[in-house]
Amino acid sequence: MNGILSVGRAIRMGAGAAIVVAIAMSLAPANLAGQALNQPESGVAKPVGVAARDGMVVTQEARAARIGVDILRNGGNAVDAAVAVGFALAVSYPRAGNIGGGGFMVIHRANGEDTAIDYRETAPAAINAKSFLDAQGNADPQKSRMLALAIGVPGTVAGLALAEKEYGSGRFTLADLIAPAIAMARDGITLDDDMTDEQTNILARLAHWPASAKIFLKADGGGLSAGDRLVQSDLADTLQAIARDGPDAFYQGPIAWKIAAAVQAAGGVMTVDDLKDYRAIERAPVRGSYRGYDIVSMPPPSSGGVELLEMLNILEGYDLAHDDETQTLFLMIEAMKRAYADRALFLGDPETIKVPVTKLISKSYAATLRASIDPEHATPASAIRAGGSNDPEGHNTTHFSIVDRFGNAVSNTYTLNFSYGVGLVADGTGVLLNNELDDFAAKPDTPNAYGLTGFEANEPGPGKRPVSSMTPTVVLKDGKPFLVTGSPGGSRIITAVLQVIVNVIDRGMTIADAVAAPRVHNQWVPDQVFAEPTVPPDIVAALQARGDKVVPQRPFTSAESILIAPEGFIGAADPRSHGAVAIGY
Ligand code: DON
């Protein structure tokens, strides 16, 4: 274990802040004091925790992180910083940061209150249960993933504006917080190597739409390269209009007209009324407890918080701190299967169906599920509930965690669904649009792009919000933030968050190790355990011997996390993301 790795553990054991900060700084080059860039050499990333006393921002992109830290330094709170980072990533990390998509923000306030802002996209009014079927009545992935029909009414602008209005410090206007994003869009940014995309499916998605190709592709159709400059003048104008006139500038008037016109010209059904009717919704977070910690996470339409609590409740009945690694992973996998089966059946938009949240997150329900687990033998998915099939594909979303010196914490995950969403920029706006409606169950028991099945509870319908897996989470100890975490990764998000929490609370890992540790994932259907290549072969063999089908899969998730101790903050950027960074001050 190197010096920085020991920082998180030192803090957990109550070491003094000065020592902690000194350790981090003595190991970092002078100009990187208080921050760590995850740039793996020879493909091996070292888990690095970054210590700071007054504030911490952990994101997947460094420019946006610096913007957030500047806001904190200038007296802003974590919500101010989150809003600035949210707008900044729309410019500097366009594959997932966005104003044309949606997401969720969980806020813990210094006064002890918790809240959740749901800015998930909604289905346009013309969407119905059959919208994503072909002529034979089968789910048509082209419609829900590749065509403009897949585009949900974007929620990000409304969500960030609501967060700022209700929970910002009041020291900054919305315009102040958008200003750095406008400057980056207008002046351009020089692309780093992790911001370029070579994957043919992504390039094809952008090439399909001339308005997108002219911004994100070279004249020959190739992707932009490291060192190229990305200038987004139309996006700068759009952001400027939002800064000047507030979120209505996005949802009504010329920008909304252009978005609706572009979607309809591309064959979609979004109207100006759909945009005008969009509302971000403030919701009570789901809450539960785990071994004396309080878990505060995202309620429906996310499945994240509910399923995270369901899994933690199941696991609380085991002594994971003393189990060996195989047994811990095995039990987590068994909990995953049961939670994801419930996700498929019960989760939907709470505005249109009653999700049995109270039951699903109850300790007594977890006890009945635990009783069905054989600690030595894997339960086949079919024994839990009838299944479907899988069609995995890798995409992108982005998560950031922020804490301030006042005691506020923000956990935010937002997305366009796939990298660059559906790939369509609404001409004249610079706004890349999502393909979030693939998160509906296009047809009962038919998998979406992440292999997730669903039933009537998550069927497409007018104005509905598709079920999400995004799991922005704040863990509290004695009512104060202890851990802020979340991740991109489609269906794998919830299990990534689970493993970070278990790794810290049960396995006593530093936050950097907890984030870096190899992850496994099971989502009930398909009946497979996806294991990162770094899961040791003897553990893979042991899981297989118990009856799990283990399938290697490249890392999908990126859990940008912060551990909070009385002595200071430890930021852990996930080494799986090349550009991820923790910056504190
Ligand atoms: O809301 C969801 O669950 C998905 N649309 C998230 C997609 C995602 O995380 C892609 N990231 N790699």
C-alpha cells in the first residue's frame, strides 16, 4: 500500500487533518497538490485518494471540476458548484454531460435535510405503449435507440435551475454559474485523448445527422483527435440565452422551436408544448439504514435507491466483514439477482403507477429474500422469476460528487443515455439530444440496450419518465455526510454503488481502494455474473464452482466518490475513467 492509499484509512481511524493533507501533498507534484488525475501508465491505474479540508469536487472531466472548485473557493456551496459543473460538462464532456438529457441530484443540506431533484426526461405526449414496436408487434431497437422517436423531453436545464433556486447559496446568480460553460463553448477547448471517440458505432451515430457532424466530426467523417479544438458557438448562444432569461429560454421561444423542429424533421414526435410542459420535480429521497449508517438515495423513477437499499438490507444479515472475498462477492451477487428481478416487475414512473417502495426497502422483506439464499449454491435466475435475454452495449453517463465546508453534499448523475445520446444536435442550438426513451420496456419482458427487462410498470406512455438505474447516493453517519457516490454504467450503476459502500463499510477499504476494487454484476437476466477482468481467477473459479456463470466484461462504471471524515475530505476519482479527477482545496 502506498502513502496516498493510506490516507483514507488514516482518516477513518481519526488521524489529524494536517497530517492527512500533508501526506497527500507530499506525494503529489507541487502543481497537483490537492488534486489527482487518473492517468494510468501501462494500462494499470493506481488508486489514489486526494485529501482536502474545505471542499472537494470529483468528476470525469478536469475543466469542469476546476470550475466547481472555483465556485466553492469563492464562497459558493455544493449546490452552486454542482450547477456550474453540470453546465460545464455539457460543453467539456459532451458525450454525457448535457443540457439535452436528464438526470438526478441528491442533496444533503448542512441543516440536516435531504432532498432529491428529478430532472429525468419525459416522453412526448404522442408516445404510447406501442411507439417502439415494429409492424409485427416486436420491440424495435432502432426506434427506441437510433431514431428521433427515442428522444425524451430534456430535463437538465429545469433541474439545474431548480436546484440553484431552492438550494443555491444565493451568492451567485444562475448566470454566474453558467458563465464558465459559455466561455468554454465560445472560445473552444483543446481535446484531451480521453475525449476523442473512435468507436465506429459512435461515429456513425454522429455522422447520421449533418448538424452533429459539423461540430463533432472532421470533414472526412473521422472523429476529432487529441489536440483538436472543439468550438461550440451555437451551444454558447443557447447557454447565454438561459443565463439571461432563465430556463424558460430553453423550454419556450426560439430554442424550444428549434429543438422541436429538429426532432420532428428527424422523424420524432416532440412538440413545443412538450417542452413548455416539462417540469423538474423535487422528491423525498428513499432512505434506509445499513449497519448504523443512513443511506439517502434516488427514489423512482430511478430504480437505483430502492434496489440499492434492497440489496443492502439483504446483506446486512451476513457478516461480510469477516467473510472471505469470494463469499462476500457471492452473497452480493445473490442479492443483486433478487433486487433486479423486483426492478423489472415493480419499478416505473411514480406519477403513473404505485411503486411498492415501502415494502421493497423494508428489513422484513429483505429477510424473506435472504431466507431464499443458499450460501453455498448459486440461485438460477429462473428460480427467482421468468427471464428474457441480453444485448449488452457500452455507452455513457456521468456522475459527480461535491462537498463543501458548510456541510452540504451533492451527488449528481445525468445522462444522454448512449454516448452523445441519439447523436442528433438540434440545428442552430448546439444541443445534443438524448435517446433516453430506450429505458422504457418497449415491450414486456424484452431487454433494453442494457439487457434490462421490464413489464407494464415501465411501459412507454405520454409524459412518462422511463425507469432509470442512476443512483446518486449520500451515506450519512450520525446525520452528517460520510460518503458521496454514484456512477455511470447503465444497469451496472446500482451494483457499482453497492460495492463501493460495502467495500468501505464492511471491508474497511480506503475510499480509493473501494472505488478501484474489481466489480462484479448480476442483473437477474441474463443469468450471468459480469466480472471485470481484474477479478482474480481463483475467485472466478470459486464462483463458478457454486453455479454462477461468470462472464468477463470490460469495466463499465466510474464511481466518482468522496469520503468525509471530521478531519477532512478524501476524493477518489475512479481509475476506470481516464480523465476522472478529484480536486479539493
Ligand atoms: O438512466 C439510466 O439508467 C440509463 N439511461 C443510464 C445510461 C448510462 O449509464 C450509460 N453509461 N454508461
